[in-house]
Amino acid sequence: MVGIVGYGVYIPRYRIKTEEIARVWGEDGEKLARGLGVFEKSVPGPDEDVATISVEAARNAVKYARIDPRDIGAIYVGSESHPYAVKPTGTIVAEAIECSTDITCADYEFACKAGTAAIQTCMGLVESGMIKLGLAIGADTAQGRPGDALEYSAAAGGAAYIIGKENVVATIEATASFTTDTPDFWRREGEDFPSHGARFTGEPAYFRHVGAATRLLLDKTDTTIADYDYFVFHMPNGKFPVSMGRQLKIPKEKLEDSLVVRQIGNTYSGSSMIGLARVLDRAEPGQKIFMTSYGSGAGSDAFVFRVEDAILERRGEVPTVDDYIARKTYIDYSTYAKYRRKIKALA
């Protein structure tokens, strides 16, 4: 069966505390900061974007997998903040990690689930025999309008997964998707910041789709919550995935290890994929992981993973998620505004 041959992450060093953002916006900001369950978030440096984040995550994945990058036959980069409107991020990644030119490549967009859609595409290509290995990446330098609720959570980071059939560290046993036209979050061409439907993004959007995709795959695999050791959900903030867990009656300890949003914020396309990586950093052979992503617009992809023995011998090859979380330098709001080009005169 198809599975994960290697994976890697990258999270920028810079951090800003949500209380520092709240300090700038006063009492309303303090209420937002308290309610989201995010304590600090990652911030890309002035020389970092989705291309650089994707390259670093991909290099870690290749090293972890112990493969020749020339065996990679497809690269798909999922993001809603690609550095170019017309020029693929994937070709930059392919060149940087020294892939062959005999490769198919494309950039994906589906809000925060574009990276998991890339995993499904790589699964299909590997299963069909068209390629030996596929590289799926979810990465973002998320945007948030100054003073908006998104500013307290929109972060930067990414994860890369190499999908193949040989020497897998986690088998992908099943996947399912649930998709509707639900306009909860959007950004038109040329706009700097996204818009959202405020509370509408919760019940009819996130909770409906994540819940439906999760139940769909549980039914498809004839399994229950008790059959899994870990759960990973998309993390737009610190409250939604925990609430989703309560709705599905998931024991808190099965979700806790994935909740990186508290320390690094919402990395959009990287969110559930970094959460999965943190679980893989800790999981033991034979354990099963259930992951459900979410992308506004709207849809969810759900996956079942079974951890294999090979995961033990690969550990220590590359930095873990916790290594990147611990590597941090705090900045104040003025530096943050400069780095994120919120001050247009300095852009």
C-alpha cells in the first residue's frame, strides 16, 4: 500500500506573542487574544516566503526518507500565499532539491487543505505506477488584516511529505473527502488580506466539514474513535479542534499532541500537516492516526495512517516539530508589521 516514505517541516524562527498584538489594539484586541487559544505565532522573516519554507521542509523530507531526489516524479505545493501569481512554486522546489527534469509539477490552492489535496494526488500517481515517489507540500505565510481576528492566529510554516510504496514509515490505509460551496473565507485577486464570515466560519463551515469528513471515513473503514491512538484536525485557532474533539467524543489525550497552534499559530496549508508531523515524531509502530484537514470554500480531506517499524530507525535524521517550536526569537509589533509589509511605505 501507499504510504509516507519521509516527511519534514520548517517553521520560521521569529515569534510574536498574541498579547503584544492585543496591546496595540486595546480592549477589543485583548478579548480576541483571550478567546482564540493561541499564545504566540510564527512570523516569516523578510527573506522568507512559501518558496523558501517549502524548500527547507522538502530538504528535511528527502534527508529523512534517505532517497535520491531524482526518483521523485511529481511535486505539488499547496498554499494560499504563493509568492507568484504566475510562476509555480513547485519548480523552485524541484531545482533546489536537485530533482530530475523528468517530473510533473503544479501549485495547488484550496485554502488550508491544499497540501492534503496534494497528498491525495501523489497517492493516485504512485498507486497507478505513473511515478515512483511524489512530494506533497503544504506551506503558507498566512495573511491577516491589522486588528482583525485573523491577525492573532495567521502564521507561517510548512510540511513536506514524500509518498511512495517502499520503506514507508506510515501506511495510508484510507482517505475520504467532503466538499461543498460554503463561502466562509475568501480573498480576491490583488487584495492584500482575506475576508471572512466571522462566526459563520465555525458551525456551517469548519465543524460541518471536519465532522462530516471524519464520520465519512470512519464509516468507510468500519472503525470507531476507539480504534485510533491519535487524532489531528486543522487548527484555525486553539478552540476549534478541541471543540471538534468534544463533538466527536474523542478523549482529550488523543488530540493533545497535535495541537501545535498554541505555540506557532495557524499555518494555513501547513496546519494539519505540521500537526501530523508532530504526532509522527512521537508515535510508535502499530499505532493508528486519524487526520482531517479543512479548507475554506469549503472542504475536508480525512486520512487513516498506520505507523510502521521503519519510523524508529529514521528518527534523529532531521529536526523535529518541537525542535523548530523551541527555536525562536521574539519581536514586537512594529517589527512584525515591517516584516509582514503591513506598513505599505516600507513594502
